[in-house]
Amino acid sequence: MVHVEFWRPGREIDRSECVATLTQRGREAPKIEGREPDIVDLDRMVLSMNTGRTICWDDDPEEWARSLVGSYRSPYLLAEIVHDDHPAPEPTGKRLVVRQRVRG
Amino acid sequence: MRLRSSDGVQARAFFKPANGMRQRSLELFGQTRASCVLAEALAWRLAVALGAPYTDLVAPCVLRFVETVDMDAPGAMSLARPGVDESYAPAERVPAQWAAAALFDALSGQQDRHCGNWLWDEEDLALHLIDHGYSFACRSDHCANSEILRVRRERGGLALGDAEIDLLNRTLEEVEPLVLRRILTSSRSRSFRARAQAMLAPPRVILREGAFH
């Protein structure tokens, strides 16, 4: 099971709002709730977090749900996984350091 | 965050720190933390170089250090734009803006233009493009969505107009050498040129989705 929350960042700190949630269990129909259920776009193609291939909901509903975080990432609407039975590995990557601070 | 200019003008902006991006997503799209924030800002520089209507379409974006967020690296700071996402209405209501947005996506190698990455301001009849972190792609890079380009092509808008041909010629002569080449990696810059050249070659049609060259 994968549970995803969709957040709209607010104009002020701590004013962000969860506007929709998606619960995906296997190939069952997705359970979508919240004030803005239409923002969960079941037709959207996403890059699979596990395989890197472009997939749609019908290809693999749970993998599609898990991969939404790579798609809903604008400052206007973000997806966040709050539960995943089989989470994709998340490499940490190297932090970007582009300048050495000089303190006088 | 709220910005205030020295003469008191206020604006709302979004800050996307380079080190805040998900590593896995970056890898999937063939990007890095640096290339992603550069692409955000460079899309705006490209729009400025192309002129209207692209300066109206693309949300202004610059690279900035916000030391309260990250002392080590900059991020992309974009001016907030009005409008709603998930709407295909602008394809009908402002087809000229939609067509220009499609050309911008084809030229800039946009990898993920889904319907959450544009805003429709119905009051001002304005289409706004946001989120250009996954753009300036190379030949082998993934394309997840290219909705604006897909809709233009599906509606028969394949052929490029005279103004678009002129724009692509100017892009090759001035914009790529003077604006982009110094900033993009050589492979991304070559791909950018190749996309413009491919569209200028007969039969002079807009690129298909995911054709990054």
C-alpha cells in the first residue's frame, strides 16, 4: 500500500495545506480524498522510481503512486509519501557546495 | 517568501534550494543539483533573449543564495504567478500563447511539462509556464510528459510559422552562442542547437515530444 499526500504551500510558514490524499492498494481502484481530489491526475505519466521507465497508472498502480513525488514537485503543489510498504531506495547524493564562505 | 525591492515594491516568490531536490528524481531525469537549478534560471534567460511573448509566458527566475535555508549552495528563486493548474482551457482560449509555449518546450528540451507545470490566469487570459528544472535535456534523457507540445501537434499545429522560423534562426545566430553556450555543458548546448536545426530543416515542423537530439 502507498499513501500519498498532496500539499499546497501556503503564503506564510506553517500555512501549507494538504488538499488531497491518495491511497493505492495493489491494483484496486485508487482511494482519493480531500478538498481538491481532482488534482490527482490519474492520466499523468511518471518516471518509475524503481526502473526509470515512463509508466502510467495502469502499468503498475502502486509504483505509479510511489513515483508521483518526482512529478508533483512544483512550488504550487507537492506530493509526499507518508506510507509505503515497499519504498524505493533513495540515494542520498552529494550535497552541492559551490562556494567557500570566508569570514573576516 | 515575500520580496521587497529598494523602492518598496513587494512580490511573492518561491525558492527551490539545490540541495533540497530528491536525488532519485534528478538521476531519473539525467540531471544534477547544479544542472537543475541552472536550468530553472536559464529558462528565464532564454525567454528574455527570445523576447515577447516568451517573457510573458515564463515565470522570471534567478539563482540566489538564501543563507537561512542553505549556506552551501544557491537555489532557484521564481516569481509567483497567478492562475490555476490542471487546466487545458488555455489551449482553446489563447491558442497563440499555447503554440508559443509548445515551441519553447520543444526548443528548451523540457522533460516534464505535465498539467501541473503551467498556470492558467483566466482573469488576464494569460498562460504561465513554471518549473523548468528538468529541461535543456540531451538525446538520451527521459521525457515524462510533454503535454503542451502534444496538444499543439494533435491539433495540427505541426508547421512552424514565419515568425517561428525567424526566431529559430536568431536562436542559432545569437541566443545559443551568446546566452546559453557559456553556461550549459557542451552536450546540452549541442542538443539545444540540434533541436533548433532540426526544426529549421525541411519540412520545418515542430519537434515531437521527447525529441531531445
